[in-house]
Amino acid sequence: MRILSLPFYIVSGLSLFLLLFNTGCRNDRDNAVIQAHSTSFPVMSAKNIEVVFSDSGHVQAKLYSILLDRYEGNQPYLEFPKGFRMEIYDSAFRVETTIRANWGKRLENSRIMEAKGNVVVRNELRDQQLNTEQLFWDENRRRIYSTGRVKITTPDKVLFGQGLESNESFTRYVIIRPTGQMMVKKDSI
């Protein structure tokens, strides 16, 4: 049996190279995994959920969704990637307004919720409906608003505009830039 003998400096150099190469690859891979988990994955997911919004013990609204994802960080938020339906109650706990959309996001610190995609707001008591593609609900100010195109349907008219501000129950609203034709009685001019 013959033993292969290499000079000491070649064995030392090769060992040092393998050690550095192996350490460098492992750290980069570990860092990539940590970064991927910290920015792109929810810390919690839940299916078929009901979220209750209350103020001083009084239920203001309930939100229903097929899927809820919660993200942490400097600005933690809840995301509803498969849409949601919300019921807003009056003081007698009657469903006054409903909101539904294809996607939603609620910023936990500022208590602002964004709805996107086929957004429908209905005032159930007045039979009024708002259709838009993006809507915001500011829970602190108890206001809903949109900067996009809006369509409001009431029992006797249809209104269009670019932007809207309203109370959260959709009983008092202002269309920012109204458009379209409107019927006016002759004696009211």
C-alpha cells in the first residue's frame, strides 16, 4: 500500500479554502431564508373567520371572510386575499350597512381598512347602493371614502362621480365630482 503525501502548505490551503467556501454558502442561504420569512409570509392564517369591531363594549361591525392573513412588522396588518363581507350595525344592533369586496387590508395601528375589486356598499334601511373599485374605511373617524369612479343607485335615481365621502353607514354622502345626466322637474328650476 502506498500513501500519497502532499506538501503541508497545499493541504492547509485546500482545507482553508473548503472551510471558507462552506461557511460562506451556509450563511447566505440562511440569510435568504430568514429574509423570505420575515417579509413575504403571514405570521398567522385563518379560514372562515368572523372579526368583531367594537368601541367601549358596543359592537360596531362584524367582518366575515374565507381567509385571513396577519402580517407583522412596523405596520402590522390583516389581509383578506379572497375577499370579505362586513355588516355595520346601528345603535339598536340592526344591520344598517353592508360592505363586500374581492380583497381587503386593515392596518392595525391606524385602524384604516382598504377594499378593492367589485366593492359594493349597501344601506339596507334606505335601499341605496354604492359601486366602486376601491374604498377606504377610517374606523376612528367613522367615515368611508373613495377617489375612484363611483355609482350610486337609489330607488328613484342613479348617480355617477369621481370620488365620494360618506359616513360609515352610507346615509350622508357627497359625490366629489358628479357626472352624467340627472332628471330635474320643470318647476324646480
